[in-house]
Amino acid sequence: DPANGYARVTFTDDGIVSAFLQFLTLGAIKDKFSFTFNVNEQVACLMDENSEEGVILGAVFNDESKPSGTAEGVFKTLFDDGSVIEYNRNTSEYKLDIKGKINIVAEGEVIISSNTNVKINAVNAEITATTIAKITAPAIELNGAVAVGGAITISGAISAPGGAPINGDFKVTGDVKAGIISLLTHKHTSSPSGGPTTTPIP
């Protein structure tokens, strides 16, 4: 009865099947720790002298079920689907290897801090913010094609050492300058013969 934290135990030495016994857990009122045993899992029980009332203390390893390869200073939980939660006290390393989806939900702020690098490797990475998504760094590097679906506001200079070809119309509300030549205010000198004008004059 995992929903209520109970199980019945067969005592193999005499074949007696107990009444429903409660699981021993770390907390059951404000902070509740829930787990369930598997059918046919070997457990240790604390019983009264008549084996009528008692509690299941926990599961125990045996010849058929060995520990999951842990060593001294290593806390490890190995799940049946191959997922692993592990902390190595010797190396101060935490490992979370989940075979399915991970959901992290917080009512307050979520802070990730590291004194070294933070790496995210994924097939697709998506960030959705309802107000603003902000990246602050001395230098921001984007490798790959960039597609922008909205307006761009730039408060600094734009550098394009390899040139910046533009496909399509390019419209500005201010002036455009090449060196000291202004597109809006430059002048030309007319040819007396009516031929081509001279190059632009600043």
C-alpha cells in the first residue's frame, strides 16, 4: 500500500505473513519523505515479541542485490531506469544523470553561481522570458547565423572587419557617411559640357 506507506512482510524462517506494517521514514508531518519498497525486496523489521505489531526499518542488501558500486565518501542513488543521483565527498563533485525530463519550478529567484565555467550542451536551447532576457559580460560572442525577429537598438559602435553585405533595402532616419562624405549634405561640381559630375565634395 505505497500510497499510505504500508506493506505486508513475509518472514521466510516460519512463513508467517504480517499484517500491514508502516515504513520507517525521515519525516511525516511538515516535511514528508516518501518512497516505496519493491515486491520481494528484503527488509529488516522491528517487531514486538509476538510479531504482531512493528515497523519496517528499511531494505537490506543480499547475495542477489549488491550495492550500486559506491565507495567510501560517496552518496549514490541508482534508479531502476538507470538514472543516478550521486555526490562524491572526496572530490566535492555532484552528479545528476536523469534518463527523462527534469522540471525545476521555483516561486522565487533561481541563482546559478560558479567560480569557473558554466557549460550547457543541448540539441536545442530555448529561453523564454515574459519581460526581458539580459546577458551581461565584458565580451559576448555568437558563433553561427543570427536571426532577429524584432527591433535592434545599439548604443555602441558596429565593427565589420570582413565587410557587411546587406540583402534587401537599407533605410535610415539620419545621415549616412563614408569617411567624411555625408550622403545628405555632400555636393558635386557640374561639368561645363553637361557630362558626368565630379566625385562628391564633403
